[in-house]
Amino acid sequence: MPDTELITIGAFARVCGLNASALRFYADAGVLVPALVDGDTGYRYYTADQAGPACLIRHLRAVDMPLPTVAAVLAEPDAARAADLLDAHLAEMHCRRREFDAAAAAAHRALGVDPRPFPDRSDHGAVPGTEPDQAVRVGGPALAAAIDQVSTATLTDPALPVLDTILFEARPDELVLTATDRYRLASRTLRPMSSATAEWSATIDAAELRATASWLRRRHTVILRPTPDSLEFHTAAEDSATSQRCPRSPEEFPDYRRMLAALPSTPTRVVLGRAHLLETLERADSPIVTLRFDSPDTATISVPSPDASTQDGRPNPPTELRATVSGPPITIHFAVTTLYPAIAGAIGPDIMLDLSAPDLPAHIRSADDGDLRTLAMPCKPAP
């Protein structure tokens, strides 16, 4: 490599406005690969000339462009043809927005009221000033969504109360929420509006957090402050209810990072569209589905359903999904109750599956501004 100044992933994330975890997602998807990965430490480094493509990725993902199209835009040397790809995507999004607006107007009329414009909350509840060292400022709706997403991996078990907790970890430029029920592990990374300069972690009762989530959704901005016995959520002073408090759990959260580090390497990686996979799972009339990846551009999913057979009783061919597959072929089976929550709670338009073996946890990842990752255990095939 020529003598070029290398930038750490944390510094590069601040330059381009992407979360470090999102950068790792895009690197693993082959969309924006680091200039150098240290073979001993695994640290990732970028160069200054990669900031332009990284900022472009951030803008394209902000309009929900799928990863394959993002990759096509980045690979297109002709700016006009790249703009054509963007315009085609925006035209499709505009069509969807018209359908969305029409449905919203119909819903208003069904309620007996005239259609109304959407409220602008872009600067409601903004909190000026510098926060204390341990304070983290984040969007209330985003935090509520993160609690919902990781709560799919919680479990109420009186014998193991730690399974009904969520771990909060504040680090520079990141707020990470993690939960596990032993069979699944979900971890959501948020990019805060302002970060704590002193790192902290807190294990919080999940039932209390779920009750607080509805309050968070109605607050544009919230400030998290840990105390010795709780996690406090504060908002702007003009709000009628300015704070909520969730108690800490006395349980010690499992060392999930060591669990992740113990997983074997990932020989097969798959990127596919979330909406189509979710739609296919919703039609399932069987508790177990089979995913087969044996082509570089196609995934097949076998989902028995009431209408999934021909008139002579033979099964129809499995559903084909567009996918980007790297690594050896693999066939893997999932219980719908395990796979569906991981896909339904994902973020962004794409899902990345890291698959080690048919009997080892699958790593399900998605990203927009930050990322969401879930470990899901496969199962044995249906009889």
C-alpha cells in the first residue's frame, strides 16, 4: 500500500457521520471495505479518500436504498448513470409515499375526521448545553424502538430473572442495548446525539423498560443518566412529565462478548432483502422453515402453507429470494417463532446472515444509523 495516512474506524466514523458498527456491517457486506485490517488485532483502518463514498452510503441509506443498489451506485464510474440508479429508486419511493398518504387519508376519514398534515417535530424538546460526563442524549422514538427490538430476546423466568433484563452500555459515540434468553441474543447499537465521556453500563429490568417505552416514543429527545440503583430518562423542562426512572437489576448480565468471540468463523455470508423474507415467513403455515443457499445470487426458502401445493397434491417449488451469497453452500432450518422476530425487528432494508453450520447459531445483522444483531439457534428439519 502506498504511504497514505490511515484513519482508525472510530475517527473515520466521526468524519463520515456513520456509526462504527454500521461501518463494520458495510465492510462485511463488501460495500465499503477498509483500506487495511490488522492481521493481529483485527483493527480496521480507512483512508481520507474513502470518506466521500462513506458519506454517499449514508445519504443513500437515508432514502432506504437496498445494499445491492448502493453497491451498484458506488461501482458505477459514470456519474449520470449512477444518478439514474438513484432516480429510479426515488421514483419507486415516491410511488410508495403516494400510497402511504392515500392510506393515511383513508384512515383519517374512517375515524370521522378530515385528513391532516403530519406534525413537524424536528426541533421539539431539543436540549441545549453540554451534558454531564455520564449523560447520553438520544432520540426518544429511536430508543423506544431499540427497547422493542431487543426485547424479543427477553424471557420471563422466575428461576433466571436475568433473562428478563436489558443491558445498557454507553461508550464513545455508541449506546448499546443487549438482551438474551439463552436461545437468542439481540444487540442494538444507537448513535447518540451526544455521548458520555465516561463509559458506563447498567442492567435494567426489561418489564420496567417496556412500560417506559410508550413514554419515550412521545419525547423527541431524552437524556439517560445512570444512578447507583436506577437508570433515569430526562426530557426538556417544558414537558409536563420530565423524567422516568427504571430500577437496576441485582442480576449480573452474562458476558455476551465472550460468547460472541467463542463463535467459529463464518464461512457463508448472505445478504438479502428484509421485506420479501418477512412476507414469505408471514405466509408460513408450518412451525419450521428451510433456507437453502447454494447459488451466488439466489436463496430458496421452503415454507409449507395451505396453498403451497398443486392440484395433484405435489408441493410447489420453494420460494426464491434474490440474495448475495459468498462461501460454501448451506441448508439451515429455523423455527418461525425464532426467525420471524429477528427479521421483523430488524432495521434498514437488508438482512445479513452469517452462517457457520446448520447446528450453530446464525448471526442475523441489519444496519442503518447503527446496527442490530441477533443470534438465533437453528433447529432440526421438520419430519
